Amino acid sequence: MSTPNNVIIFGPSGDVGSATALQAYQEGAKVTLAMRDPTKHLPSLTGIDVDRVQADLTDPETIKTAVRQSGAKCAFIYAILGTSDHMRASIEALKEAGIEMPVLLSSYSIQSNIRSLSPDDHVPWVHAQVEISLEEVYGKNGFVAVRPNHFASNILWFKAGIQAGEVRHANPEAEYDWISPDDVGRVCGSILARGLKERVVWLMGSEKMALRDAIKIVTHTFEREIKVTRITAEEALDEFQRHGTPEGTARWIVRYITEDAGYEFKTPVFEEAASNILKYTHRAPARFDQWVHENLQKLKE
């Protein structure tokens, strides 16, 4: 496929979606933002020349209308978890309307064949079902799955504790890579703008840092003490669910924290994943302290 100059971004109000749109625009693509509310203010995209259309990624008819209005051939989409058909109808709508190559925001947790995962392995399984839907509609090599690991923005899971001065966690020594959502979006935007056809793009951040040390960085930025307290797995599960995390996702997260933390640094694709941000964006990955500094208001509000 020739290099595209016309792309549509679903979910541009999110951190990854907005960074995807900005990167594609900066690389010369014509960009259309597909939004539930096209009038919504997007501070990170102020001042750039993009079109807006109304669309809901769970509503196939609005998808078809939006894509046809945009004339786009490539689309950025994200996994909507919990749909009964694993987004099959939405993906079919994309193809019917003229999208030739979707780029999906998926998950690094998929470390095996997408059809071999068990529903008990909840987070990788639900993302894999969306990839299966894409494969059945577009063919095995007809789409790109971008699979980032642990977002820096996941520190917001603990915002209430940060504000209260105590973060409670089942394994404070668990280590993560703290990838910036902006870096993930830049990779996605580059893939869209250049029309790159990579079946899977693995992404990891530049650091290997325990949660306890990440909280120290937040402590320094807040200029006040934030205590880290170890809790049981059962207590952690209750806290995740009380803050709105669905049960299946919460159980997977707690199992990962207590049993599998750090597995990502031992996977066969680790070195590839760790080098891909620089490869695709020609920029070094952002560090966690940089993300905290740039997003301090999100932690305070």
C-alpha cells in the first residue's frame, strides 16, 4: 500500500489517541478526529488543522458515516473490552467504509498465540479477542497491533492514596517499565502516516523501576511524604474494585502484581520492545519523572 495521507483517529481525547493524531499530522497526514462529541476541547491538539466527525466506536453506523466523510484509508482504534462480539461489527464497519489498514492499541500481555489464551488470563485474552476479530475481517497481515506494556499513567490508579499520603499495594517492589502514553501515540501516529505494515509492534519504556521508587519520585514532586504500605492480595483486589476496575481485570492485575511481576523483562521480545520507540519515532523514550512533571495536575485534581 502506498504511503497514506489520510487517517482517522478514534478516541483522540485520550492520551494515546491525541498523541497519535498529533504525530500523524506532524508527519504530513491529513487527520480526522472521530469523537462522540466533536465540540469537545482538546488542549493537546489546539492550533493544528484537523477535521472532526461524530462517531462512537461501539456504533457501526456512525463508524461508517465518519470514515466515508473523512475519506480515510487508515484508522487508529483502541480495544473496547466487554463487547459481546469483541468489536467484530465495528471492525466490519471500518472495512465496509473503506479503511484498508487499522492500527489497534492492544496489550504487551499477549505473549502467546492469540487463539491459545484462556479467558482466565483476562487482560491478554480480551485484547486477543479483538485481534482475532481484526484477523478474521482483514486477514492475518491486514492490520497492526501495537502492544505497549505498563503505562506511566497507571500511577493514577493510586491517585487517591497519593493525595491522602499513603499508597497501599500488594507488592511495592514490583518493577515496571513506565512507558509514556505520548510515546505510544507517537509510534502509532508514525505507523499510520507512513503506512507501515507490521503485524505486531511491541513497546516498552526506558526504565525498570519498582512501584516504591516511582512513588518516591511522586513524593519529591509533591514535596511532601507519601507512605507506601504493603497489603494482602485480597485487600488489593477490593481496592481496585472499589475504584471501578471490573472484577476480571482487577483479578488479573492482582495476580500479575503478586505472582508474575517483572515477567515482561524476561520475554523473548524484550529487547525489540525496548528499542522500538527510538526506532519508530527517532526519539528516546520519556522517563517516568518527566511524565510526572508534565502531568502533575492529573495527580492533584
